[in-house]
Amino acid sequence: MVLKIALLAGDGVGPEVLAQAVKCLKAVEETFNHHFIFKEAPVGAIAMDKKGVPLPDSTLRLCQESDAVLFGAIGDPKYDNDPDAKVRPEQGLLQLRKELGLFANIRPVLSHPTLLDKSPLKKRVIKGTDFVIYRELTGGIYFGEKKSNPEGTVASDLCEYSEDEISRIAHLAFKAAKGRKKKLTLVDKANVLESSRLWRKVVTRIGESYPEVTLNFLFVDNAAMQIILNPKQFDVILTENMFGDIISDEGSVIGGSIGLLASASVGEENALFEPIHGSYPQATGKDIANPIASILSAAMLLEHFGLAEEAMAVKMAVDKSLRKGVVTPDLRENSQYGTNQVGDFIAHNI
Amino acid sequence: MVLKIALLAGDGVGPEVLAQAVKCLKAVEETFNHHFIFKEAPVGAIAMDKKGVPLPDSTLRLCQESDAVLFGAIGDPKYDNDPDAKVRPEQGLLQLRKELGLFANIRPVLSHPTLLDKSPLKKRVIKGTDFVIYRELTGGIYFGEKKSNPEGTVASDLCEYSEDEISRIAHLAFKAAKGRKKKLTLVDKANVLESSRLWRKVVTRIGESYPEVTLNFLFVDNAAMQIILNPKQFDVILTENMFGDIISDEGSVIGGSIGLLASASVGEENALFEPIHGSYPQATGKDIANPIASILSAAMLLEHFGLAEEAMAVKMAVDKSLRKGVVTPDLRENSQYGTNQVGDFIAHNI
Ligand SMILES: CC(C)[C@H](C(=O)O)[C@@H](O)C(=O)O
Ligand SMILES: CC(C)[C@H](C(=O)O)[C@@H](O)C(=O)O
């Protein structure tokens, strides 16, 4: 298969971890005889420094012309604490999601057997957890109208959803549930929000076309508890943008390390794959960042294009690194392995 | 001291648990020679059934004329799954908060030594946790304009904040931090939301008047992780309405049981005290609901009026019930004690 892959390394540890994912994709290319065409482009704080904007036109164009985007990380503390800043690195990512129409963010949450001890949650609570979050990614309060009065004393954000925005991701989520444990949980705040009531109405209606899937509802405050109290109850969670941001980061602690978690953001025509950890500025350049999340996001990319065997080969190699303890220090105290060595080990085992 | 206390038992287990809190307040009355005047009024689903509205005028008037409100619980499943319902029991509570001007919801989060095993979180993670959440309660997306188009295909909620709304709760939170571990964490989403940037600006400015308090910022998605990863890092958390709803419920799992958690909602002129658990319809009428959260909300009421010794007496009696195992079955499997007996035991020990 020939695939054009845009590489957007971004900020902080982004470039370091992305380099390991690329190593693994190159190993897949050789072993399975594919042809991946990699092209790099700047995004985020680094693009602001170089080109004045977090998402240069040329970067967007490259992404549009590619089959998929492999993303590193975004954000730099130097832009964080200025409430009056007009442009922020994060806008690059938000704009990219919007422009590429990446309306669904998909995050698997799994408890990994070798990492049960790393989680702050008790073993009996998390063992066997296996669910996936479908977060709406191009609507809601993230993209609604933002206002503030000239005096700067009042500010607002609009959370708006249309039936179409809800229904396209709902179909994806129901289809996913159909191929899994056949349970879909809609997380909303329908006892307070008008937009949540629309979600409930549309999702209920769509559910009728998926009679084999059991649909249930959970208020987001309750969901925030249930994810910690009993994560095994979930199969597919569907939710809007802001709630998805919160509960998917919350869910990330189940796995024992945020350094392992990948996500896919998909649309009609394009798809972007990224680790869920951020730019982790404290670790930048130290060769200590965990590359596994980035490598697993490359595996999700392969899966997305139907390369199941290839994706499995990557996941097995990751598994081996975990079992053999060839991991960065976040997973094993005093580990001598750096980002690069872990990447080499995994690529070598594909 | 003479105090007029409005009793709003509400729905589900509300009446059962509230009755135990009243028992305890009566014990305080006798032991410490106070005079509490209790008056009951309907709210929630039960008020809808009786009077057609979740917050009858007479109930609101009673609350306004009282020094404080002791609240049970609200919500009934029969009103939950109708997205077209025009009135919902929860509106009674929201309207009450708004009408009484209860702009700050205060929720202590503590790990109780006898309950470390009940928490889904590991002992080493939660032991020694002691923080308090200040959640803005009468603004934001809960009360912003709600719209939907006539075809019912688009719906929206507005999240709006003004400087005044932010500053009055910020002052409360800074004062609380000053009397505690001198750390205040503002939870927001300033990298995306205009309203969050206003929060950051106003809170930063107010922080200058509290130089002894260290102020830091956390994005809500990160906060949702940190609360589970390392809850001991927190002292006072300040946040807006919707984020506060989510993270305070999330934080509730730390204590090992939601059945223990009380909250105070305060304004300039009035205050309301309630357990954070809901109406828990499955348990209604079975004498199994844990009355401790309701009893501890009565203790918060006493504290609010400067009755520190009295509040301590209630808390010590609760402590005794926990240590002696005189608790409902949610805290000790096969416990033979019911809601009433636990209430009696605690009241008796005041
Ligand atoms: C960086 C930020 C804007 C982004 C978001 O909130 O969507 C991130 O937290 C994420 O979840 O991908
Ligand atoms: C019942 C509901 C409207 C309410 C809220 O969301 O504020 C509840 O969850 C709470 O936290 O007190």
C-alpha cells in the first residue's frame, strides 16, 4: 500500500516521540512491503516562532494532500499565562481538526496487565477494563461564538450542536459498539443543558437502527465517578467535545501511564493520529519521554487503513518492550532506557 | 442561638436521611441550649406531583425567611428520560440556588482513615487527602441563555461570566486558603474558552491582595487526572459551575463513599446545606440509605453560624459510628444497621 503521511511533530517532546513512531512505520514498510511517503511540516508554538501562526497554510495544505497525519504534541508554557494573547499554539490543533473535518476523536482505554501496579486505582477495580471513548471534536463550546465586552468584564462561550453533528459521530459509535460488547453509554448533562437534550433525542433515535446495541445514559458528573468506581461497566462511551476532553483524560489514569495512550481523530476524508499526552516541556530534549503512545498512534493509523496484521505487529513489539522492561523511567524506576533506545527496540521487534 | 431552619426533604431518600440530620440538630439544641425552629416545605418531583412546580412560591418564601436551608435530595427517574419535558425536578434546585443567591458551593474532600479500603484508589494515593472545592453555583452554562430552533435540529447553551460573579467567589476561596494550607488552584480551560480567560485574569488580580496564598492554574482535563493521580497536592480548588459539578463528583470517590459527603452552598444572605449524593431512588423507603452525608451537612450548617464546638460534637459522633462500625450496609457488608439506627446512634452520642 502507498500512503502519504504528514508528520507534524509540534512542540516539546513531540519531535522526539514522533521520531520513534516513524522508525516503527519504516520497519513496517520494509517487513510488509509497503510504501509510506513522509513529509514534515511545522505546527504549534514552533510554527508561531517560525512563521507567526500556529497552523501555516503550507502545513494545512500538506495535511489535506496526505492520506493521514501523524501528530506529535502542541503547547509551550511561554504562551500559557497570557490571558490577552491573541494567538495560542493550541489554536493550530483546533483549526487543523476543524479544517480537516476530524469530527470524531477515538480513545481506547485499556488496563495493561504489566502496568496494573502503576495505576493509582486498585487492581480489582481496573483489571479487565476495555472501553473506548468517542468524543465529538469539531463542535460544541470549543467552536461556538466567543465574546467579551470592550471593558473586558464579561466573557462568554457558546455551546451549540446540530442534529447532523451529533448523528455522524453517533453512527460511528454505534457501529463500534456493534463490533464490541454491544453497549453504548451517552454521557451528557440533559438535566441542565438544552444541547444535551438534543444529544439524547438524536442518539435515542439513531439507536433504533442498532437494535443489537444497548443504549444507556449517564450524567457527566456521575460518569466522572463511575469511570473510577467501576470502569469495567463501559464498552463505548459517546460524548460531546468538552465532556469528552475531561473524561478521556480522567480515563487515561486507568492504564497506569498516560505515556501509553494513543488516539485517532477521524473525519470523512482525513485522519490524524496522536499520543494523548501533551508537549511535556519539562522532559524536552532529555531523551526520557515515553515513545509508546506515539508508536501506538502509528498502530492506530495502520488499523485505520485496514492494515490489521501490521498494526498487530507493532502492538506485539510494544508488548514485548513492556514485558521485558525495555521502557522509559516513567514506567520503571531507574530504567536506563531512553526514548530512542525504546523506539529502536520496538522497531527492531516488528 | 435561635435559628430558623427550612427543611426541604425533596425526593427519593431525601426525607429519610434528612430526618436523621434533624435528630442530630435536636440533640445539639438540647445539649448546647440553642433554639432551632424547623419548618418543612416540598421541593422537586414531590412538589411537582403536589403543586405542579418543582419550587412552589411558598417553599421559596419559607427559605427566604429562614436563616438556613437543610436540603435532602432531588430528582425522580420518571422525569429523566423525556427530552421534551418542559419542567424538571432539578429546576427546583437550580431556581432555589439562583433565587437565594447561593453563589458558592463548598465541598470538602477528605480521606477518612477507617474507609481507606473502600476507595477504588490505592491507600498510598489518598491517605492524607484534605482539600476543598469552591464551585461557582449561580452562573456559567447552567444559567446562560438556552436556545433551540423550531425544527428542533439545533440547540445551544451559553456559558457567560462577569467579573463580579468571579470575584465574589474568588475572595471566599482565597480567604479559605489563607486559613488552610495557603494554596489555591484555579481549574479552567483558558487555552480554549474566553470565559476561562476572564476567570484567569480576575483571579490573578485578586490574588495580589492575598500574597500569602500561592496561586496556580490547571486545565480542567489535567485536573481530572491530577485529582486521581495525586489528590494530596490540592488545598483549595476554585472553579466555575460546570467544571465544579464534574470534578467535585469525581473527587467524591476519594473518601471511599459518596454517602459521607456534605456540601454547603452559600450566598450573601442565605445558605443551604445538603448531602452531595442524589435521590438514590433504588434505596428509597428501604431504610438502607447512609444518613452520614446529611448529618455532616447539618454540621456544616452549625459551622457556618460559628457554632464550632457544636459542629465538632456532631463530627465526633459520626467518627464514633464509623469506628464502631455502626454504619449502613454501603460501608460494611452485611451490616445490620439501618438509616434510622445509625441516625439514633449518632444523635445519642452528641
Ligand atoms: C490542547 C487542547 C486544546 C486539546 C483539547 O482540549 O482538545 C487537548 O487537551 C486534547 O484533548 O487534545
Ligand atoms: C441535580 C443537578 C442539577 C445538580 C447540578 O448539576 O448542579 C447536582 O448534580 C449537583 O451537583 O448539585
